[in-house]
Amino acid sequence: MVSFLLCLLPALLATTSAQISPPATLTCKTCFGETKECSFVPGTCQDNKATGGCLSVAEVVKLDGTQYTFFYKECLNTYKSDIEVPISFTVGNGQYVRINTTRCSNADNCNSGTLEVPTGSTTKNGLQCPTCFALNFTVCNSSITPCTGDQTYCLDFTGFLKKGPSSSPFQAKGCATESVNDIKSGDSLNSAVYGFVFTEATSKPAEKTPTPQKTTTTTKTTTTTKTTTTTKATPATKTTPATTSGASPALGKFSFALYLPGLTGLLLVKLLS
Ligand SMILES: *[C@@H]1O[C@H](CO)[C@@H](O)[C@H](O)[C@H]1NC(C)=O
Ligand SMILES: *[C@@H]1O[C@H](CO)[C@@H](O)[C@H](O)[C@H]1NC(C)=O
Ligand SMILES: *[C@@H]1O[C@H](CO)[C@@H](O)[C@H](O)[C@H]1NC(C)=O
């Protein structure tokens, strides 16, 4: 791998010096793929060294029955997401989002390393959260679910889930890594297949799973909040086109999201052939 990069370097330098490049330019690796080799459309991109950076993402997402695993690298100026650290959450029925991500700006091609997809631990950690996932204003019928691994927080999100050109309102509750605290109302989170826009985002430390000594204790009725949060999401539908502060991130993300299904299609064709 290193020797391969060394071979590439003179070529890269030649390309950059051929252009009248501004002095403070950062070069990053670009690629896309369903395996960590990230071998589809390999290339490079240029960032402003002062403000930009290189991104690498390894993710596995399952929200509609299909598990998608993707790896990609790109310049941060083409990627707008408010989430800068690895994040994982589980919203029940085998549905989850697990994103490993790094950013760097210390050296050209600093994102050439390989990231691992976060492995979903199945080891219960003694904590629990109300858990549900609902699309298109269906009821998010939550049930208390044990948390696993490093998912020690409970999330409660409403927003929009974008997949290609379609945008569906969603509500999600479940166990999450502590990094879920970084997600605030109005933030967006990008994955290769989905884009999330969170209209409401709250999270709190998960509660301990009660030790099973009492037989008939049902103290918490967290499901009762579902109707109110569902209706709260309704006005947000109208405000979406007029999103002001989030406008440019949304565009950056959206163009990327539009770009990817095409690549996915090509990959599938490649895989099927
Ligand atoms: C992300 O990838 C790195 C490099 O392979 C790995 O060491 C790390 O454990 C991964 N992080 C998560 C959250 O999976
Ligand atoms: C939700 O609505 C979107 C857009 O109208 C549609 O494409 C999608 O299939 C719907 N999803 C479900 C689970 O009903
Ligand atoms: C919610 O889920 C529980 C258990 O899965 C089920 O018994 C109940 O009928 C569901 N309620 C609604 C409104 O779907």
C-alpha cells in the first residue's frame, strides 16, 4: 500500500503543479466502495488547507430491511455534516446506523488509511431504552429494549430521512453511543445511502435495566409521548424548503446523495455480473 502511494505521489505532484494552485492546498484521497479497499472511482480532491480537511467514512446502515455497507473518502468541502465523530444507534427490530469516521488536515492524503466498520456488539450492557422506528408519520410504538456494547445513551429523534430524491419524515428512539449528544435539533447526518435531517434531537444517559425481582412492575410509560412528537414533526414538513442556516449543508449533502445511488447501481451491476 505504501509503495503504491509512493508511486502515485510524483504523478499527484505533477498534476497539482501543472495547475496554478494556490499555496495552501490540501490533497485528499477520494473513493467509494462496498468493501474497505474502497476501490471504486479512486482519485484525489483539493481542499483549502486552512479551512478544509480530508474525510474517511466506514459505515453500515440497516433501516428498511436491507443492510448497506459503504466506505468513502473525500474532501470536507464537498461533505457537509454536523457529525464529526463515530456514532452508532440501534432503533429496534434489527435496524441500526453505525458510522466510523475520521477527519484530518495535517498532511496531503492523510485519509489514505483504512477504517473499520463499527461492529455491533450483542453484549448487553445492563442499560435500556425505549426503542422504535417509524416512517411517514406512522406511530413510533416503542418498547423497552436492552442496550448493547458502548451504546449507553437513549436517543429520541424526529426529522427527515432522505434516500435519493425522496424525503420521508421519521421518528426514532433507541440506544446510542455517547456521541449522539453531538446531534442537536437542526443538525444533519450523512451516510452513503441516507441523509438525516433532525428537526428534534434529544438524548440522555440510558437507565439501568431493573433486576428481575419484582414480577409486575411497569412504572414507565414512555410510549405515551409518541402522539405529541409525531404531531410536532408535522409543521416541520412545511419549513423544510425554507431551511435557512442548513441550506448549504443540505445542498452539499444532497448533491452527494444524488451522486451515490448511481454509483451504487453501478456497483450492483458489477456485483451481479
Ligand atoms: C474505526 O476504524 C479504526 C481504524 O480501523 C478502528 O481502530 C476503530 O476501532 C474504528 N472505530 C469504530 C467506532 O468502529
Ligand atoms: C414513505 O414515503 C415516501 C415518500 O412518499 C415513500 O417513498 C416511502 O416508500 C414511504 N415509506 C414507507 C415505509 O411507507
Ligand atoms: C405496540 O406494540 C405492542 C407490542 O409490540 C402491541 O401489543 C401494541 O398493540 C402496539 N400498539 C400499537 C398502537 O401499535
